[in-house]
Amino acid sequence: MTANPNGCRICGLDERGHAQRWSKSVGWHKWTPPTQAQIKRRMQDRRTARLFAEPPKYHATTRYTGSAGDPDDEGYAVCADCGTDACPQYQRIQTRLAISLTDPTAPRSAGSWGGNPSWPF
């Protein structure tokens, strides 16, 4: 994780909640504003980290396991992020999509997403 661009000049922590901090280079110190060069470097580092980060996984995309060149092998649908059909998040989304496609008047309450009520989401 990269330092906040407007974090402390010495340790990179935010001003709020910084108070007194210990650093090997200077010992105890108060929050000190960063230099313009530090702000620029931290922003560049944060951008570089975003460019090379793994894309987020939403478990909402479908991938099919069938052979690409064989029209007779349709395969079956799996979660494109984790590659399994047992993904609870993927199943919940697919169930909700199926309900909304078959019954557009289905209730949209918080508990109507279908699936197992013991799931943590």
C-alpha cells in the first residue's frame, strides 16, 4: 500500500490521528507537512500501483466451460472470477437475475435476493 500523498513527511501517515509517532530515522515526531516533491512522487506511486493491480473480483460474470471450437460442447456456466459453479456470490446473483427475468413484479426488498440465508452477504 502506498503512502497518502498528503501524509506526514517522515512516516506518510495522515494528519488526523497522527499525534506523536516513532520513526527509526528521527525518533519521536509530530505530523510534518510533506514537500511538493513527496506529494508528486506519492501520487505517481499510487497511480503505478493502480495500473498494475489485479482487477477487482465481483463474482457476477459468467464463463462457460465448453470447448471453444466445438459447437456441440456448450459446457456449463461458472463464475468467471473463481472458476466454479459453487461460488455463493455468483449463485445469489444468478438466482436474482432469473427471478427478475421470469417475474418483473417480484418484490425488491432487502431479503429478496434469493439464496441461502446463512450466507454472510
